[in-house]
Amino acid sequence: MPPLRSLLPLSGLAKHALGAAPNRRAAVPGPAITSGNGSRRYRPLALAAASLLIAFAIWQLLSTFIFNPFLIPPPLEVIRTAIPMLMSGEILADVAISMQRVLVGFILGSLTGIVLGVLLGRIRIMHDLLDPIMELLRYLSPTAMIPIAVIWFGIGEMSKYFLIFWGTFFIVLVNTTAGVWRAPITRQRAAECLGANRLQIFVMVMIPSAVPYIVTGMRVAMASSFMSIIPAEILAADSGIGYLLQKSSLLLQTNRIFVALLTICILGFAVDRLFRFLVDRVLTRYMFYVAMI
């Protein structure tokens, strides 16, 4: 069978992996080019730092001039509260437990959503039968499923895994199904003309076309996983960041509440950046491999 490289939906990552034609004019770097590259390299970091400074300034303004500091503690007070919690290991233990729950539920929900989404996108009769059911169930939020999860699984770890799975599964499922459905029909027909069978078309044309949709769905589902674990731990747990929030709210410790909220934000941001970094590496190699077949 002739190579299908020309038929693949190469993304920018894949094009970068395949390599671009060398630019001979830029072969000898000059001082201006080096300076420009350096400024472009540090520009995102500078903008990120400026964004954080603006956010902290607004936070300080709100806690000092607009609201009571008891309701919105200033940033320095929250940091002073967080230091003893970090030194004692209290918050680190809660973070470790919550992250374990998030990762287990997210991985199970993503894998199940990808597999079922590929099947629904590929098999029309299966899609027509199951799509109405999935459309009905996906409007039940993980928070709404907390009572039934506690009844089914108790207050142990399985109920937390189930709630995070529920918040992840449908997002990944919908995006995967849409990605498979939107595989360009022209590439599929061209692959058929080159002698590709159904399995080769599915693996080399449809799946690469669906990868950006799957990645987007997983990123959105990651945020949903963090939003699902907090109410689950608030209502049915004796550990984790959600439990820390609940315990602090019962004691009216707004400083500790803001420490927990800030921890959630930092964890979500760090996990998302790590996920994007891994996806860039893996997706580049995958698209390069498929394109070279």
C-alpha cells in the first residue's frame, strides 16, 4: 500500500516533528536575531508574573478597602497561615490524598470515555442507540450524584473515585465522539483509493483526526475532576482538601479556607501545565510516527 503521509491531518506539532525546510538566510544568527529570540523566550514568563502581581494587587485591594479582612484575608496573612501548615505536613497529606483520588478517577474516566467515544463515533447503530442515554445522563453533575454514590459505595475511596469518574467520563466521551465523527471524509476516500482497508483508515486517518478533540476533552475533564473531588470530600470524607475546607469553615477559620482554595488553584494550574507538556511530547512523536508509515 502506498504511504498515507499526504493524507494525514498533520497539526503544528507534527509539522514541527517532521521538520521544516531550512532557511539559509537565518543560518548565521546575528545579534538582532539573538536578542529577539531571547526577548520572545522570556516574554511569556514576564506576562505570567505580571498577571499574578495584578491578581494579588486586586486581592489586597479587596481585602483592605472593600471587604472586611475577616471575610477576605489579605495575601500576606494567607501566606503566613500556610507556612506552619506546610512545615507540619498537614496540608501536604491532604494534597497527596486528594491528588491520588483525582488521578485514579480521571484516568479511569478518560480511558472509558475514549474507548466508548471511538466506538460511538465509528459504529452508527451503536451511536444511535446509546447517544440519547448518554445525553440524558451527562446533565447529572457529580454533586448531584453524591447521595447515590454514598449509598452505593459508602464513604470510602470508591465513592470518591466514582464521582471523579462521573465528572470526567462524559466530557471525554462527547469530545472523542465528535473527533471521530469529524474525520475528513476526503482523506478517508483518498486512503481507500490508495488501497487502505478499514482498519488502516481507522488507525491512520480517523484516530489522528480525533486526537486534538480527545486532548481538549481531557483538559476540560481535568478541571472537572478537581471540581468534583471538593464537594465529595466535603460531604463524605475525613481527609483531603475538601475535608480541610469543611473543617475550617465549621471553625470560621477564613485564613485556612483561603489556604485550601489557593492550594486547589495551584494544583490545578500545575497539573494542567504538566499535562500540556506531556501531551506535546507524546503527540509530537505519535503524529511523526503515523506520518512516516
